[in-house]
Amino acid sequence: MIIVLVGAPGAGKGTQAGRLVETYGMVHLSSGDLLRDERKRGTDLGKLADRYITAGTLVPDDVVIKMILGKMRELNASDVILDGFPRTVAQAEALDLALAAEGQKIDAVPYIMVKPATLLDRLGGRLTCRADGSHLYNAKYNPPAVAGICDIDGSPLYQREDDLPDKIKTRLDTYFAQTMPVIEYYRAKGLLREINGEQDIEQVWYDLLLAIGKQSEDPGLLVG
Ligand SMILES: [Zn+2]
């Protein structure tokens, strides 16, 4: 199955994607990571992307889509989480066409919904590991065992410039302005699965599994 996981910065998308990878062996394809990886490895697509980035323009949709489909083929991945793409309706349409050409389709679009006020609160306290940007903490909700130090590798934690209060609001405004049309696109296709991201992590996880058919309704497993 192919899912597009949608959620604003701070919605907990990364945590939930990580669990899907660990629990179900799904392949997590983040367009940002893919792009960095192709450029680092100096592949043809990576070099092509470099040219656009050097010229200060966006990497065209078809290049990103080629990277995604190429990676899926390379890994022979049948259970895929797309993250960070598509960001626009044009990209969503192009992705649908490219997948259809390979006899594939998007099966579900789980959207982890969190109110902007909550996101502001969460992101405002976010701390990132200097050694590995995927090691994230929150001063209030998920503090490290030792203040200012990563639990996993002992590296110092810092507040990314993006996570400074004045930057967060702009970032969220941009995110919602860009993403709402994509959400409506998938809603119209009957693929959108709205999940209440204000709940605790376990309940979000349970709802996510229900949304993508990995879990059948079992009241015994409901938290709280
Ligand atoms: Zn770390």
C-alpha cells in the first residue's frame, strides 16, 4: 500500500512514520531526504537537481517524482509512506498519473490534525540534536534525561533557527496555505483520513492504524 502522510510541523508525523517503519517494515520516503541522498551520491537525477538548486530554482515535480518512483523500484517497496510530497495540487496530479502508469495508486492519505495554537506551543519548545536532526526533544512535553544533551548519542541539543518563535508562525501559515488545497484534493478523491493529533501518542497511533487498515476496530485496545 502507498500512503501519503500529512501533518504540519509539530503534528508528530515523524514519530508515527517511524513506528510504521519499525512495526510494519513500511518504507519511509521523505522527498527532502531523497533529494539530499541523490545529490550526495551524485546520481543523474541528483546532478540534475543540483543544477536547479544552484540556479536558485525549485527542483521540477517530474524530477522529484522520478526520484520517488526510482527509490520504490530500487527497494522493491510495496508498503510505502510518502512524506513531504506532494505539496501542491499540481504535484498530487502528476504523482497520480506517474503511479497509474506503473499500475499503482495512493491507497490512503492520513492527515494528523493539530490546531495551530498547539503546534506553536509544541514547536516553540523543540530541541534538535546537533549530531542527528531526527533526534528531537521538547523542553516541555518530551525533555531529555539531562538538560541540553541528547539521550541517544550525548550530543548537545539546540533550538533550530526555524523553531524560534517569530519564525514558527510564518512557517505554519505557509504550510497551511500550501497544504489545504492538497488535503481537499485527496478529500474529493475519498482518500483523506482525518486523525485527531491532539490526542496522546498511543491514541494517534491506534487511529492511524485504523485509518490505513492495519488495525481493525477493537474497543479493548482503545486507550483511556
Ligand atoms: Zn542525538
